[in-house]
Amino acid sequence: MPVGNITRGTTNANRLRRVDRWIQTWPALRTTSDPLVIDLGYGASAATPVELATRLRKTRPEVELLGLEIDPERVTIAKAELSRWEKEELVTAEQARGITFARGGFEVPVAKNRKPVVIRAFNVLRQYDEPEVQGAWDMMVARLQSGGVLVEGTCDEIGRISSWIAVTHEGPQTLSIALKLDTLEVPSIVAERLPKALIHHNVPGERIHDFLTALDKQWLTHAPLGSFGATQRWIATAQGMKEAGWPIIGNKSRWRLGEITVAYEAVKAN
């Protein structure tokens, strides 16, 4: 039996664009001999799995994508959608190639015991209790190939606010936040969309609260740069965080996208 619970399944096209373009940069995706990617808990439509495969193939054309859902009805719907979209020429045969759907949960069942290089589990664990997170992480990470990554996170309904944790065989490595900048008031708006492992720890005395407080301060400090555009203001914010001693990972090429990534050790729950 699949491990896990049936979640609400709500989803929207283009909702996961911010995390998808981050996954594109994962080193093992470019080098693995078996570029299998899992979209775990993709929801009530085939839209976001198809988008993920399309985006990752810009980096690795041979990517195969397996969408897993506990609810068998969602698997049936996704298969029918993909077939219909191909017939209606909403997706090409090339886009549909190598995309399959099956029933499964945190145990990540894959034929012939293949191991994925990436597992994306988005807006899944937010519907669980925090004590259940580590066990789910462990189960999914155990299925990864060497160098692989579990990308576990959450976002708002239209993908303007997003955050995710990268988990490898060595444990959680980074927290990434990605925001739509031109309407942003303060970065801490992401607090309501933090992954389950962190969302209840955004209180004084916790590392994630310190991080978001510092991020807000840098954003407000660099408000005058807003006259040159929100992107320039965000770049200065990220640089300011780095100069203040936060272990920020990445550079301007990522910051321009409204992203900031920090070592997980700096924000993990106390």
C-alpha cells in the first residue's frame, strides 16, 4: 500500500515555476546516467508534472518523469489529460515522451528498482503534522540515487511566494525562498508558506525567525534602490545578508530571479 495520506490536491498551471528553475541547476541532474525525476503528490491535474519535465529537458533532454499520487482517481485523470492534450496538440509528442503516472507515496515505488535523481514533493507535507516530516524525508531520500536531491516545500496558489528545503543523503542542505519582487512589501511574507519543518518555528528565539527578521531589515534598508527596480533592491538585500555573516549560497544570477538560498544549518529549528 502507498505510504501517506491523500492531500487536498489543489493545483494550478505554472504554480511551481520558481522551484522548477532551481531544480534545473542541480548538478547530478546534468551528469547522471539515469535522469529519472519523480513528482510526488502532484495533485488533481497533470499540468505541473508536464511543466516540470518540459523545463528540466532544457537542461537534460533525456529526462523521464514519473508522477506519483496516492489517490488512484488522480492517476487516471492525469493519464487521460496527457493523452487528450497530445491529441489536441496542447503538448507535443516530444513533450509527452517519457512522462508516466502511477500510484505511490513516500515509499516512491519505481519499476525495476530504479532510483530517481530528483524527487519534488511540493505542497504535500504542509498537510501533515511536524513530527511526521523526518520520517517522510528519510523514506524518500533512501530512494535517491547518489548525488540526488529531495526538494520539499510549499508555495501560494499562484506561485508568487515559494520556499523549499533541499534534502540529500547527508540531510537537509539548504532553504531557498523565491518571491515575486515587484509587489513585495517585506520578504517575511514567506512565513506563511514555509515548509512544515520550519513554519511553526517562526517565533523569537528560533533561527528561522532571526533570518526572516534580518532579511526584512535588509530589504527595508535598501528601499532607495527601488527607484532602479525591485530586482536591484533584492540583489542588494541578498548581498547585505551575505556581508552580515549569513551563509548565503549562490550569486546575482539567482538573486535576479527573486531567490535567496541559505545553508539549512543557519535556519533549522532549535
